[in-house]
Amino acid sequence: MSADSKAPPTQAHSAASSPRMGLRERKKERTRRTIRTEAMRLFSEQGYAETTVEQIAEAADISPSTFFRYFPSKEQVATADDLDPLMIRAVEAQPPELSPLRAFVRATVEVFDALEPDDLEFEYQRMRLIYSVPELASVIARETERNVRMVAQLVAERVGRSADELEVRAFAGALIGAMSTTFDPTTGYGLDMDKIMRVADFLEAGMAL
């Protein structure tokens, strides 16, 4: 499955919100989404380097000080991954008889299938930005390491081992590295489930060439 919606996102990752949030939490979540949506619009229209925190705050109808209560920097607006809690919950909910690899693949399918079109397009837009802006190049390495740690922890809990074990970290690194090859920056990072399934089969077969 791939998605190439051209419509600009109207909000960012509403799927990450809890339906039981109170009024104050919902207002904070709306403000956070507005900041990210307006920031992405400005990044697209005038460039990442040319966009200032003051411009983002003005577009979101907030003060710069309010901006910094939500994001410590302009970089964090682009790099914050709202899918993490959704992925963690989805992996933890997978049947115990599934292998860690299949649990992650199924969780990925469930999370992306559940996203609203605007949220999905926002995520693709965010990834395009990270991989195309030189100022954000260092983010890729940090995000990769962060994802390896997250996957290692989830795998360790699933199989009853330590997240620091070499084999657990090797599995996490292999999974993150292999899955990253399914995203093509030249095509807008559409989610291609055929590629994801092929990679999962390849890993499960021991990566025999």
C-alpha cells in the first residue's frame, strides 16, 4: 500500500490523542498540532532555514514563549515523532505467539491503517523534510539510534531478555536498517506494504542472497 496524497495536512497526528483527555489536555493538543501544521506550511513555502520561531508562533497565533513551552527548538517541531506511542502500544498488543519480527510488521500495518489521511500526509511531509534539509542531516543518525533503543526495549520485554544484549540490539538494528530501505525519498515516502512484507520475509529467511 502506498499513499501520495497531495492535500496539505490540516492537523498533525490527531490519532496520538487519547479520547479520554480532559478539556485542558485537548486544548494543549490542539495548540501543539497547530504549531506543527503552521511550521510545516512555512517550511514548505519559504524553506526550513528561512523560517523563524517568531514566524511560526505568529502563524499559530501564539507567543514565542508559548512556542517554547511545547517545543525546545525549531528542529524539534520537525523531528518529534508522534507515532512512537502508537507503535509501542500496537507492538505490545500483538499476540505472544508472533515472532518479534512479525509483531513489528503487523503493528506497523495497524498503526498506518488507522491514521487519518491528513495525519499520514503530515508524517510523509515530516520525513521528506528531514531527509532533504541539510541542517537536519544530523537528525537521521540520532533518530536511527533512538529507534534502535526503542525497538530493543520492546523486543527484550517480548522475549524476556535484556535490551542491552548484543543479539537483541543486533535484531533491533537490523530491523530498523532493513525497514528504512522501503522508504524512497524520491517518491515522497509513501508507505509500500509490499516492500515491507518482502523485507520481513527476507529477514526471516536469514537474508540469503
